[in-house]
Amino acid sequence: MRRGHWLLLLAVLLVGGGLWLRSGKSADYANFPPLARGDWLAFGDSLTQGYGATEGHDYPTQLGQRLQVKIRNHGVPGNTTADGLARLDQALQPRPRVVLLCLGGNDGLRSVPAEQTFTNLGAMIDRCHQTGAFVVLLGVRSVGLTDKSAKRFAQLAKDKRVLLVPNILDSILFDPRLMSDQIHPNDQGYAKIVERLEAALLPVMPKL
């Protein structure tokens, strides 16, 4: 075989191998594409409900407009992961194809043991998967000077094969221009969250 043909064959193999690796990485997510076909569900606490934002500037509303999908907002201020676990089944009844899960902040504020928090989160992810949903896990920073939850969120996302958007308030939490109070963003802060979520979701949107 001529040298030029060898080079062409090598190029084809390299391109094919790259496509296989990329498709393999995408296939690592559970329910990708989703088995369920209902509207998206944003499930969480006050960060999901949009506390601190003016009407229409909560993150589910803004994200839905950006991605052109309908997102049901099931955020309840003050909810812990235990609260979320107790009400999740009802929220899943319409069989959402995508669930945006953001809980854990109130657990930290109430000194709930981290093991219990992440056990509850794992149970919620399992229930979402059982209904056929693709899960997006929003990481929440732990209380204190250092973020002790980041590695736990990363491990949970790996174990449960979900898309993780780490530390959703990163670069927002300590910027007074983006906060309505000490723990809740303002309109501009929620817009930053939407930008982060949109960047993470765009690569997988064709299958969602």
C-alpha cells in the first residue's frame, strides 16, 4: 500500500476513534436520551423557587426561555434533602424527561450530617431514573471557609451517572453585586446560574 493510502487510513481511524470516545462518554449518563417525555422539572429549595429575584427571573424561568423548553418550578424555600425526598414522587408523576436537582444547602445550615444529605440525594436520583428522567445535579457549597461538599457531589454524580454542574453559586455567593442577601442571588446572580447551566447543557441538548 502506498504511503499516502496509509496516511489516509490512519486519519480515518483516528477520527473514528475520537467519535467513539465522545459517544462513549455521552453514553455514560443514565437515561440519555431520556425514556420519559414530560416537561422538565426544576426541583429544590429557595434557590430553585427564586427567592431574591423579581418575578420571572428565577433560574428555571430564565433557563427555559434560553433553551426553549418548558420547566416546571418545584422549589420550596427551606426544604432539606429529607423534605425533598418526601415530596419527590408527586413531582415526578408527570414523568419529566429532565430533572434539575438542587438541594443540600439547608442541610448544611441545619447541621444535617453529610452522609445523610448525600444518601438522600442518591435516593432522589434513583427515583428520577426509575421514571426515565435524565438528571442534572446542581452542586451546592458547604457551610464554612472551605467547600467540603465538592468531592462528595463529584463522586455522587459519577456513581449515579448524572450530569453535574458543580458549586452552582461559585463566583456569585460572595459578590454583593449578584446577591439579594447572604445566601440568595438577585436577578443578575440567577442570570449567572443560567449561563452556567446553559453551558453545561448545550452539548447534550440535541438528545434531551
